[in-house]
Amino acid sequence: MVSVTTTSSGSPGAEWLVLLELASPVAEKPRLAHLLRGPLDWRALLSLADEHGLLALAGARIRNCDEPAVPPEILQELGERQRKHALLTLGMTAELLRLLERFAASGIETLVIKGPALSVRCYGDPSARQYGDLDLIVRGSDIRRSTELMIALGYAPRVPIEAIQTGKTPGEYAFQLPEANLRIEFHTEHTFRYYPRPPRLDELFSRKTPVRLDAHSVPALAPEDELILICIHGSKHFWERLMWIADVAALAACTPHMDWQRVKASARQVGAERMLNLGLRLAMDLLHAPLPQEVAAAVNSDNGAGALAAQIVRRLPAASSALLGLFQRARFRTRLCGGFFLGLFYLLKLSLSPTEEDWMDGVEFKRSALADALRRPIRLARKYGRKSAT
């Protein structure tokens, strides 16, 4: 866990300012060089970048800066870590392509989300982002066949066939490849529980956009849909890592033909306008993400998103050492939907929608949905009830 240095006034120190510049899609080389020449705790900077999921991106930008003030041992360490991460992502990308080929041959339509596809979209390189698993979307009607195919390919399912047969819905359908320590997660219209309203998968599939990975074309979400997804994902995790904000900023900046009317309409369709505005507000305020004037004006007019963004900006440098407690988490959730009753409904939905952690010990029985739903808030209270922000 990183202890973020602060100034005498309590504001984040030089390492945090450097990390913000490294994460910005409009970073200026002279400004970055100036910051790198200042007094820095280089070990703290690397640890901070790693904790916020930005070590790969920060390392590449530091090395490309050609700043003499960077200690040689830091450059060497960054190079070694980049090579290791590149080899890891190369293997993951190769496995992703293998899976997509097998799924296509089996007639199961898939969409790639986050991971290497998002990394290429945002940074032009599948190894620029840090990620430890691969995520795909399939239709709920295909999940049993998808599970059987993954088992045939040597993967161990986190959610057994028996649970699928009883109609239980997990947080995601996870699979592990033991010998490679590789995790694959499948999502369906039923597992997007952090969407206030379920996305319409047929529309997502109809708008799919190809992304080039190692000379292969892979089916991915349209950039407008990906933007909404990563804003919801960041909100799900209380925006505790700068990486998620960097992705929002980079995707907005690197998609010059983004259809912002489509973004707005799709966010409204799933009830995620506040989450979208929050992600974009953080991207503007922290990383200077360039947005069209009318989009920026609409985002800034959402006072609720602005208040949440200010709260996140204050705690983000040391978010991992200031974990939110149960009531703080609940309050944050209720403010994500733009109105008290909408927020309360969203909180109740999340609190009473069981995942595999709530029913895994009873998958062989078709226990009532009510029993699973009542079990969930008890488990959440035990898990988060003793945590509080510091």
C-alpha cells in the first residue's frame, strides 16, 4: 500500500502531480520534463503508478520523454517491467484470438470489452493498459453452450453447469485456465447489474465495431457504448484507481468522430447519465480531457456529478488506504442515478441481487430467489460494515 506524500497544506505531493501528467491524453512534453526534474521519490512514484494501474502507461511515457533527470536504475526497472508486461499481454491476446476463433466456429456471437481492445483504442498498444483478465459479452441464451465450450477448451468454470440449469445469475461467468493462471469473464444482459437498467444486447451487437489486434480484427463494442460501459465500471468501483479515469479521458480524446448524441441517448436508455457525466467530469478536471464545447457544458451543468467528482478528487491519491465503509458506499450509490428515489431503487437493486458469493454453497439445490436475495445484504454488511474511510 502506497503512502502518498503531501505538501504542508495537505495537498498531494509531486509524485501525484507527475502521475496525473503521465496519465493525461494531452500531456505536454516540456511540462512533463519540468516535473521529472523536480525533487521526486522515484520509488514512491512507481509504487503509486502500479497501485493505480498505470505503471505500463507511465513507464512508456517516462522512457519516451528522454529526460536526463530520470535515474538510470529507474529507466532500467521500467524497461524490465514493460517487457514482462508486454509478454503477459501478448499471451493473453493470443488466447483471446484463439477463443474468438472457436466461438465463431461454434456460431456463438461475442463482443470483446475492456482489456487489450480498449488499450488499442485508447493508447494504440494492447500492452499499454494493466489488466489481469479478459472480458467478453455473450447473450444469455448462449451462456450454457459457452460454458460447455470453455470446459472443452480446458477451462475450469467458477459457475458450474448445475447453477446455470437452476437459473441462478452470478456477477459474471468466470473461467480459469489453471496452467496459465488466466481468467476469462463472460457477461450477459443478466450480469450487468451495475447498469441501472439492463443494456439491450441486440443493439450492442448491431453497433459492434472491429478493433485490430495483432493484424486480426476482433468484434468490440462501438466506442460510444464502450465509453458508457467504462464510466459505469468506474462508478461501480467508486473511481478508486486513476487508470479508469485515464481510460475515459483517452477514449474521448482518441475518438474524434465520437457520436455524442448516441452517447447521450444510450446513457439515458440504461439510466446512466449521472455515471457518464461523472466519468467525463473526472477526465476533464484531473486529466484535461478535450471534449466538444457543448458536451463539456452539459457535463459541467450536472451539479450532482460535480459534487461527486470533487469528493473523488480529494480522496483519490490515497483511495486504497481510505476505503469506504458500508454507509459511505450506500450513500455514493444513491447519488449515481440523478434523483433520490431513483438512487434508492438502484441501491436496493444492488443490495438484493445475489451473486455466486451469496449462493455458491447451494447450487445443487434450487433455493428460492428470495432466500438468496436476503442472504446478500447480510454478507455485504459483514464484508464492509467494519471498514471506514480515513
